[in-house]
Amino acid sequence: MPYLSIPLIALGVGGSFTLGMVLPLDHARDANEANSLTAFVLGIGYFAGALGPFLLGVARDSTGGFTVPVWMLVIAAFLKLSLAPLLHPGRI
């Protein structure tokens, strides 16, 4: 199973980073707005990137297994997917 799941996770992480870098450019009206949106997206992204492993580690240490942390990742993925239809380029 790791030979399937690890490449899928890697593709998801790579795609999320690329999407996070491009989306502010699609939604910005000018260079200043693109700069502000990119700073906001990266700030939230790095905060979540730092907080995620900590929370998953706490969940793993509390439960003694990986079932809860994996379900936390599944829920986070579905939340991201549910927000995708709300993204409309050219509109803020």
C-alpha cells in the first residue's frame, strides 16, 4: 500500500503548492493586489503547514495509532475539495 499512497500524497502536495501560487494571480486585478493575495495565501499556507504535522503528531500520540490522523487528513482533503467550486478567476 505505501507504493500507491506515497506517490498520490506527493502529487497532491505538489499540486496544492502550485495551485496556491497561481490562484492569487487569477483573482487579482493588478500587481499590488496579486502581491497582497499571494502574501496572504502563503502566510496561511505556511501556518497550516506548520500546524498540521504538530496536530497530527498530537493525535497520533493521544490515540497510539494512525487511524485518527489519517481520518483528519481525509477530512482536510474533503474540505479543500468542497471549497474548490467557490473559486472563480477574475472575481474576488
